[in-house]
Amino acid sequence: MTTEIRPATAADADAILTLYREVARLSGGLARTEAEITPDYITGNLTAALTRGVCLIAESDGHCVGEIHAFAPMPKQFAHVLSDLTVAVSPAAQGQGIGRRLFEALIAHSRQQTHIRRIELLCREGNARGIALYESLGFVREGRLKGRVHLPDGTVEDDLFFGLILNSKS
């Protein structure tokens, strides 16, 4: 089964919605619960990514099996930053390197955009696989947000802040 990475379009909103709901329901791999993943949430992220960032889709046999997006925050002083990053891979396709390929494509795309100098993301401290992936891609742990994540079982976990500098221009 071949997986193709391609730029997303507005027409991908329904496929992304289905993917996100599946990931939230079956793997708990997203910060949002399945009930919190609404068409408005997907459309908002997709629109922001298409207008001031990037959104990529991983497709296998015509089905969306992964998605990654990031976009610049609204104040112009942050236009060189890609933030609000989310990656989702279908539970059935996890462990096949699709998440890594999505990240590598996002980083490569961002390096081609001369105005993009930084990518940032948050990851809860208990997500060891995610942390290992981000660090292997060159992301650096820049901070800790103590007690930021309240898990369904009632425990609280720190969120870790990661950044990747793409260009050292000032």
C-alpha cells in the first residue's frame, strides 16, 4: 500500500473531519475528544492553514490516513512562525512512518518559504513516542508548562514546548 503526501485543499475538510474523529475515538492521540471535533473546528484550522500556513494530507488508496497542519498566529510580528501544529494519523496506519513523513514534508515545505523561520509545537510530557519523533526531527525542548494538561483519568501532566529554527536570518 503506497501512501502519497500532498497539499490539502478546502475539499478535504470532510476527510479530515472523519480522520480526526477516528483518531480521537480510537487512539486518544489528539488533545480534543471526538465530541469536540466539529466541522467548524476542522474548517477553521484548514482555512487558517491554507491562508497563512500549510496543511498536508497523507493518502493511501484514495483515503485520508494522515494530516498535518500549522499556521502563523495573527499578529504580523509572528508571520515567520508556524504554530498551532497538529498531526493526526489513522490508528490503522500508525507505526508505518506516516507521521514522520508528514513532518518531514512540512519541514521541507517550510524551508522553501523564505519568510518561515520557525515551527513550534506542544506535546504532553507522557507522549514519549511523540517526544522521540520531534527530537529526532531536530525540534528542541524550549519550555515546560506545568500542570497544563488535565487527563481524562483526573491526573495532571505538563505540556512541553518544542521549537525548530529553520533559518537563522534576523
